[in-house]
Amino acid sequence: MKRHSRHLILIFTALMIGGSIVAGSASANPQEKLIITGSGSGIGAMRRMAEGFQRKHPNVSVDVLPSIGSTGGIKAVKEGKIDIGLSYRPLTPEERSMGIIEEPYGRTPLIFGVQESNPTKGVTLTEIEDIYAGKRRTWPDGTPIRLILRPWRDSFSVYLASINPRLKSVSEKAHSIPGVFVGMTDQEAAEQIEKTPGSFGITSACLVAVEKRKIKALLVDGVAPALSNIPDGVDISAGKYPYTMTMSLVYKGDADKGAVKDFIKFVFSKDGRKILSESGHVTLPQITGK
């Protein structure tokens, strides 16, 4: 836990120093400046979003910084260090009490991923549990399975643990495996899934789509983690693939004005929804900042 906290603090300090330099050069005479960061799974789509937004609002400079995680983004919003955070976990009651607002904008499939060259097409949920438990150690072709984990309090790990009690138990115990790799950020974990022979880990469809990662998304119990198989904002029961993550913008309630308000409005516009759809999301209707 301490290692993870130090990691985020160091990253964030470096990014804030570098980010201010980039921000100043992003527009010739910017009247307003937005700083956005948080979950690594949301970074790529929001960079595309920022490009589209700035074409319509050339007087606003938007910097989307590298990932500091969902919790890091929420904390940075709370402390006034950034304008908008990106999160794939719900706000806690304490965070809500501080005047922070979350605006869900899209759902994306959670992917159980392997190296692109892995011939395996799919697994069952029971097999996933067995992999984390160490009961299943090889792929059908004999290649040893190499687990790629996330920090145990990371939102990905929390989501994994919420699927069922056995998966919660075995995924937490997997952190005690000698030499197991733990990806500290979404990008670091995805990179290891890409390049490690026999890899098995979790990531998001939006990250794979935007960053063009060479990761194969496995079918789970015969169902593909495709956008057409997950619930939208209207018919929740329509989803065939149950493992989805809801992505949200987070911001201070008293900051819902000016460039922040304009950016959020753009995310939910026709152009913004198109960017999200092309970036591995099922879009959601705006429910908060109307």
C-alpha cells in the first residue's frame, strides 16, 4: 500500500510540473485552461475528446495528463489540483460530502486478456478462478500461465473481487505468489499482458481500442466482451456480457461552469458520443449536469 501511494505521489508531482509547461504552449492565447487526469483507461478517449473540444473552443487549453489512477484523480479534484478527474469507481459517501460530483459517461467491457498470439479463444468463470487460485497453471498448448495482477486495492482488483466470493479470495491470495508481476497503472499492466508469453490479466476494452494494444480479449462462458453484448443506459437487462466498468467524469460542484461545463457538455454531445463509441464505450445519457 505504501509503495503504491509513493508511486502515485511521485508520478503526480512530475506530471504537474511538466503539465504546466505543456499547458502554456497548447494554445497561443488561451483564456481558460483545463487539466484532466485519473484512470488510465479513460486517458486515451479523453485526449481524443480534448482535440475535438479545442477545435470548437480554441480559447480553451486542455491538458490530459498521464494516468494517476481513479483514486488519484478524485483526490486531485478534491485538492483543486485538476479540474476534471477520470474514474471507473463510484465516489464514496465521504467524497460526495465534499461536494464532488460524478457524471457517468460510458460503459466499457472488462477484458480478461492474453497475449495476441495465444491460441486460446475463451475461458469459463470457473477456469478464471482456478487460474488465480494456482490450480490451473498452463494453457492448453502447454505454455505456463503468467498472471498479471493489479494492486489489491486498485479499482480493477476491487471489481474482480466483487464478481463472487471465491474469486475475491483467490485473487487476493494471488498477490502472495513469489515473483508475480503487479501492474501499478492501467498502461503498465496492459504492456505486460502484451509482451509476456503466457500472460493473463485484466484490462478494459476502451484502453485496448484507443491505444491499439495487441491484446486478445477472451470469451467468458462463451460470450465475447463486445460493445454489442453489454447493457446501455436504457436497457440494463439487455447485456449478455456481465463484466463491465462504468467510466465517469468527476469534478467539484462549484466548478460546474465555464470551461468545465462546456467540456462536459461536449462529452455528451453528438460529436462527443461519436468519439466515445469509436473508443470502446457504450455511451450513457447525461444525468447530473443538465
